[in-house]
Amino acid sequence: MIKFMNVEKQYSDGNKCLHDINLKIDQGEFVFLVGHSGAGKSSLLKLITREENPTSGKIMVDKENIANIKNRYLHKYRRNIGMIFQNYRLIKDKTVYENIELALRVVGEDSKNIKPKVMEVLEKVGINHKYKKYPDELSGGECQRVGIARAIVNNPSIIIADECTGNLDIENSKSIMNLLEDINKQGITVIMATHNLELVREFPNRIVKIEAGKIIYDTERCE
């Protein structure tokens, strides 16, 4: 469970990007985070991943105040979070297999488990036949499938997708959404920031709308 309690975020230049955020996301929910560019979506996500700390208020993840996690232990906390990015963030001189293999090696996975785990997640996202290809040899949709495979290979309980369909056409976007919904059905929490209201309408999930750093709409509260 993720819980924001009276969270404010203000930067050193005086810009306050989040105002009195109160938000609870239960384990296994799928939440769309919507709002215009600059509304505060990315700032909220960075607080969950502990890239930044709130100026005031508390953020609890699994009953732990994550602001209290010492920097040397952050890597352990972040193992529980899978990130999917708009621009994929794949290493261009590594193959599909190697991009995902790296995510396992950095957490110290036993070498004998790496190949079966990589191939298993590639099969889940429907791209196991391209494991020897390089990112430049793939379409945008295929690159994002690799990004999803990398995000789930360490069995996180939370997936954060930041505008992950922003570079894709509508058909590829729907395909990626179907994958995310399948992942969510396994009990994994999915938080997806998006501008794509067509996807939001077609895939009915909880919607949290941010405007000028404030939550102005939450379908959970409207039910």
C-alpha cells in the first residue's frame, strides 16, 4: 500500500509543485495519473521512487515512512519498484537479452537463474524470438515490450509507468495497455502517468487527476 499524507513539495527556487497531497493506493490497484504537462505527475512519481523527498508530510509504502530510508538502503527499496519509461531507456549497444540480464545482475541474481528468468519474461511480453536483436532493430512497440520485461523481471510489487505509451501509435498503445492489465491481474500495483485520455476511456481503471500540483479528481472518492 502507498499512502501520501498532507504531502507538499517545494524546490529551492521557491516553486511549489505539489500541494497537500492525500492519496491512498492499495496493493493490486491500477491507477491512471492524469494531468497536463507540468501539473505535478512526474514529481509525485519521483517521491514514490525516493528520487526526491517531500518538503513536508509523509509517504508510507508498506507501512514504512520512505523518507526515513537511509541512502545506502535505497537500492533494496527500489528493487520492489519496476519502472517503464516513455523513451524506453534501453542500452543501444546491448541486445534485448543483455538489457534484461543487466537488471538481474545488478541485484546479485544467481547466474544459473538469469537465462531462464530473462526468457520467461520475454515470453510473457511476446518478444522472446527477438532476444538477440539490438534496440535499433526493433519497433517502438517492441522496445517498450523490452522495457516492460525489464521492469517485471525482478518481481516487483509496484510498477510505475511514466508516459509509457507517449511515443507509440494507438494500436501499439492498446497492446501495451493489455500487457499492463495482465501484469496488474497478478496482484502488482500499476501507477501509470499519461496524457492519453483515449486510453483512459477505453481501459476503465481508477483515475487520479492532478492540476497545478493538487489532486482535483479521484474516481475512488466519487464512487
